[in-house]
Amino acid sequence: MTSTTPPDRRGGGFLARVVQPLILLGVMWVARVLDDLLPGSWNHLYGIESWTFDGLDGVVLSPALHSGWPHLLSNTVPFLVLGVLVALDGIGRFWAVTAIIAVVGGLGTWAFNAPGAVTVGASGLVFGYFGYLLVRAFVARSLGHGILYALIAIAVAVLYGSSMLAGIFGAAEGISWQAHLFGAIGGGAAAIVTRPRHVNTPRSA
């Protein structure tokens, strides 16, 4: 006689997973509207200000902030596309990956950008999701999953690879290549840290 266990639902259903990056994107849009309406600049208050301890709160807050509507709009589509692909791995994993990218990318930006420079924007998350999807193919729990993620990684590289490389090695003045580079590193690290573990379950007869 064999016993079966119910499927693990901690990752959430398909719709619930897709909604997660939409929630985060909604926070970015609300923050942009409020920053326009309220006095002062949230970017200087809550962005990553390099080499200052007061600027460390930007590690958590800066991905939700943008310098203006063109900045936010340029990040919206790649964030949504790549974010949904990451979220399909599960709700918990999406937020864990996002947190790892934010911390690694934010601290790298804080440490390696020019002293006093203020960095905001979701591009670090975008590059992080890109890095996650590329590395994910190499840490899949099975050959079938590895092939699937390899195909996703190839498609993502074709769509965004050239712009991602340009964002790191050919970033224009005023654009933080540090956030892009360390965001991508954080995404690769997140793929390794959150990779599925092999669990040996005893057989019952």
C-alpha cells in the first residue's frame, strides 16, 4: 500500500503568483504619484546615498522610487515581464529572491558608487531577476526543469541580453552601473540560495 501526501501549495496558484510583481509595481506607481504631490523629494530622503549610514535605508526603499515618470515607465515593462517569470517559481521564492537582490544590489551600490551619490529605481531588481533566471537553469532540481529554465534563460537573453550588458558596461552618465551589476550578482546568488532541495522520501508498501 502506498500513501500519498497533498501537493505543496505554499507557492500559491498561478494567478496568485502573477499578482505578486503587480503588487510591487503598484507600490512603485503610488510612490511616484505621492512624490509628485507631496512637498520635498523622497529620492533624497529614502534613496541609497553612498558612503553615508543615513543612506542605508535606501537599500530597502530605493527600488520603489524613481527620478521621474520616464524613469519609471522605462523600468515597468522589463520589471513586469521578468518579475512574472520569477514569480512563477512561487510566492515565497519571489519575495525571497527580491529581498536578496535588494540587499546585495543595494549594499554593492552603497559601497562602490561615488560618495554622496543618490541612487533610486527598480533597475537593480530588473537586472537581478535577469541574473536569477540565467543561473536558475544550472541549479534546477531535475534535467527536465533544467531544460525548461534553459529555454527561458535563452529567451530572456535574446530579449534583454544586449540592453543588460549595455546597462553594466556602457551605462550613460547619471545611470548607476553599480546597481545593475550588483543587482545581477544578487539575482545569481538568489538562484543558488533558493534552489530546490532534494528530499528523499521513504517508500511505503
